[in-house]
Amino acid sequence: MQTNRPDQDPELVPFRDWLRANGIGISTGYRLVADKRLTLTHIGKRSYLTRATRAEFLKSLEQAA
């Protein structure tokens, strides 16, 4: 889950939790991964997004606007 306070922004966020928190559907999320706009980090069977990946993605959205 993403917050506006950097001190509360965790390093790893579960992929599906981040999608849900940002209003992105699961299919769209996996399409973003396939298009290499998001990079997943796998730990065991679980998929996570790092803080850096989330920041890069949000920055790309701001540049596109």
C-alpha cells in the first residue's frame, strides 16, 4: 500500500495489494509487467513491487501527462 509519507512507504509491497490500492485491474497490471513498465520481485511464490519500481512507474505516468 502506498502512502504520501516517505517514512511510511515500505520497501516491498505485494503486487496485487498495490494494484488494488491504485485502482489498477489485475489483467492491466500483468500487461504492464509484460510491457516491461513494471518489474516484479519474486520471493517464493509471491510477487512484490519495490519502492524504486513504484517510483519509476509513477514518474513515467507524470511524464506522459
